Amino acid sequence: MFTPTVRRLIPAALVIALAASACNFATQPDPIIVTATPSNAALLDPATATVPYVTPTPPFVPTPTLPPDVAFADAEQALHNGDYVAAVAYFDAVLAQPDADPSLRAAARYGLGEAALREGLFAQAADALSRFILENPGDARLAHATFLRGDAYLGLSEWQLAVNDFQTYLTLRPGLIDSYVYERIGDAYLALGQPAQSLAAYSKAADATRELSSLVALRERVAAGYLNAGQPAQAIAQYDAILAVARNAPYRASIEYQAAQVQIGQGDVAGGHLRLQRIVRDYPETSPAYRALAILLGAGLQVDSYQQARINFANKDYNAAIQALNAHSSENGFSSVEALMMLGRAYREVGNVQAAITTFQTVLDTYPTDPVFGEAWLEQGRTLFLSGDVAGAIQKYTALATLHPDVPEGAEALWRAGYLYSTQGNTDAARSSPAPPGRMKGCTWARRWPTTLARSAWPPSFSANWRRPAAASFRRRPTCGWAVSTRRTARTIWLARRTRPPQPPILAATTASAPPTCWPGAIRSRHHPPPGSSSTRPPRSPKRKPGCGPHSISPRKGRSTRLAPRWKATRAWCAGAS
């Protein structure tokens, strides 16, 4: 098939091929190991950011080889820290070593029962405590272990066993926590369907000594038990016992109302109505008073119209409050200032804006010298604001400070006007809102005006680091009252007067408004000129007036030296050096 020449060439070709294969095997790269393709599509996309998976560290489980004393110390620490699972594990590690000291094993058995009970492992707790009680009959912790096992039995719904343990505890430790033990016995009897025994135990718990708030709550349960047992007289006695110690008005009103309902339900209508009248008279701002009023009026009993208005207004029944107030006015021929203020607010709540403003105006016209004069003016402004008339509210607030500067609420009115300007985005008007003229009474302005200054009055170049100490000078001082806070305000504002930006009108008005009463004695430093002074170095006062402390912002006059760098920088800024 092949020619002789071809047959001679075949062996040579095979040798060459084998040599070439040997060279390829020598240069062959390392084998590639193929792993499983991940099923997570995010891992296939290199552009998708992934969070590396971290294998959670398994909790440490103590081994029996841990020395007993070390394991017990760790168990006590875990129990103290509230790590009850770890405490159970450590106590088990102690008990797993039979060569441990017997006293240490007894303590570990007791601790295991306590830790398991707190963790809710009731079966394990009951078993550990039972073995402790059996193995240590003379131990000082026997009574407490019995009490804890009773709690564990409650968790296991073993009611009779729980009762037995609690009664045993009362025998071992009488007079210590009897009230709480009897309460548990009552709970167990109630679960067993024995209301008579439960009520008797609850009664003993209520008669024993315990903390007041839990005592009155327990007495409520006892009263409910007596009602279920058909013994209303004993239930009322429990309510009266609560009223003898309770001091919270809404709570007293609710207990009195429950007692009244029991009396009425048992046929003692007069006694029940007497309790309801007490609620209406003494607790008009509570919800039981509102329900009591309805019962009394439904029974045809008379209730003072003004008292009806107070109750209805406090419980947001504004239409009923308006009717009662109008009846009160008709009955007496006039309305007191308190009744008019309540009537105006009730009209505002029902949306009758015009009637509310008219009612508040009646207060202003009828009682111009009453202390609520300024409050009625503020209520007019608030009524306008709530009705959406912001411009009218601002005008009303500004008018109070302008027309009645001696009214304490005038400063509050200015603050509200400035705030409303700021909510409208009108910062220029907020800055130019006039400061209180003369010596305006009240300290509200001294508390709130610094916020207005800090946010709108200071020039932009006056950084926040200097606004805060400046605003702090508005605080009221007891030695000179409002005058001192105003004087300190004017002194601080003077530091910002010499700025290159134009001075906001509010600064000049506020400075000029500072009262002169305390100025001679207040200027204790050459850096603090009196109002209206443009000098950078005013003369010092020879002496201060009696009753007015120096209150100098100079660190050299007894103030904390930590403020010195701030005031130094402030003076440098005012002088144009920074």
C-alpha cells in the first residue's frame, strides 16, 4: 500500500512527533481547578457592590473542665449582668463536676434555679430548686428557694403546688413580704376557679404592708372580686380605702365615680348622686366629671351653669360650654372676666371667629385694669392667626406693645409678631419690629428676645460663636429684676453697634429702650457705655446704686476668665481689627 520510500520515512516521522510531544508536556501550565458557579446573580456582576459574609461567632459554652470556682464566679457575674443563659451554662458546668466542693455545688444548684427562673425556663428552675430544697434542708436560703419554686410552679400552671410553696414560705418568713405572697396565692386560687379563696387571699394582701401605688391597684382588684362575689358593700369599702390615701385628682375622680355607680346600682341613689356632685365640684377638669354631670342633669338635679361650662370646656364639648356660659350670663346679669375668656376661646374652637374676637373685645372694654387685659389682647391675635389672617394677627400684636407698653404681655406680643414675620419669610420686617419702649414689665421678653436677635438682628458678619454669649446676657437677674437683663442686653448690643454693615433698627431701638435705673451702678468697665452713648471709652461710675450688682461682662470684675478670649475677640471685631 505504501511505496518503499514512504515506508522508510514513517519511523522518522514518528520519532519527530514523539519529541515534539515531550516538549509540550514539559511546558504545560498548572491545572485549572473549576469551582461551583455561584447562584447569587450579584456575585456574577463585578459592578454590583457586595458585603462579605461573616460567619457569626458561636456563643461560648463552658466545658466541664473549667475549674469549679472559676465557673461559679463567672456564673455569678453573668447572673448579676442579666445574662441568664450564660449563668445557667456556667452553673451547669459547676454541677457537672462531682469532685467540686459540696457547698459550692449547693450554691450552684440554688443559682441555677434562680437564673433559669429569670430566663423563663420554669421546668429547669423547678427541678433545680426542688433538688436544692431536698439536699439542703437546713440551708439559710431554704425559704427563698421555696418562694422561687412557687413562682416557677406559677409559670408551669401548677397552681396548687404554687399555693403550697407560698404558704410554706409564709410559715418560714412571716411578716416580710406577706402582701405580695398573698397576692400570688390569690392569683393561683383564681386560676383554680376558687373565687372565695382568691378573694380571701387578696383581702389579706390588701391589709398587709406594701408600696402605695401597688396597694391601691390591689384594692381595685379586691373591689372587683367583691363585686363578682355579690358583696357591693365590701367593694365600696375598698374604694373608700383607696380615696383615703390617693392624691391624684383624676384617679380620685375615677374611683369616686366607680363607687357612685355601685351605690346607684344597689339602690342607694341619693348616696351615688352625692358622690357624683362631689366629683363635679372638686374635679371639673376630669372625664369622670363630664360623665357625672350627664347623670346628674339626666336625673333632674341642678348644677351651677358656670360649673357646667368648666366641665364641658375641659372635655372639649364647646357647644355645651357656650350654652352654659350664656345661661350663666343671663342668670347673673353680667359675665365675669373668667367666663368671658372661656366663652371667647369656646367660640374660637367651634370656628366662630367674629364672636370670639367680639367676646375678647368685651373683656378689653369692660375690664381695662384687670390682669387678664393683655391676655385677652393676645387671644384676639391668636384668633386672627388661627383663622388665617396672619397680617391682622401681626397688626394686633404690634398694637398691644405700641398702645400699652406697661402691659406685661406686650413683650410677648412683639415676639409673636416677629415670629409670624419670620414664618412669612419677611426677615426685614422681623428685624425692624420695634423693641419694647421704656421699661416694659415682665420677664418673658428677657427669655425670648435673644432668639429673635440671634436669628435676625445681628449682622451676617457677626458669627454664631459671638451670638450665643451675647444672647446669654438677656437672662433675668434677681437683684435688679427685668432692668438688669435689659441693661445687660443694651451693653452687649453696644458691642455690635460699631459694625461696618448698617445697624438693624431693632438694635438701636433696643439699646435706647434700656431703663436708666441701674445704669450708673452697672457700668463697671470702660467697655460698657450707657444707652445712647457713642463713645468707645465711657467714664466709669464712681459707685453703684444700692440693690444692683455690677454684672460686668469684663473678666476682671469677677466673671469667669474663660470668657475673656471671646470678649477680647468681640471688641477687636467691633473695632474693625478682624
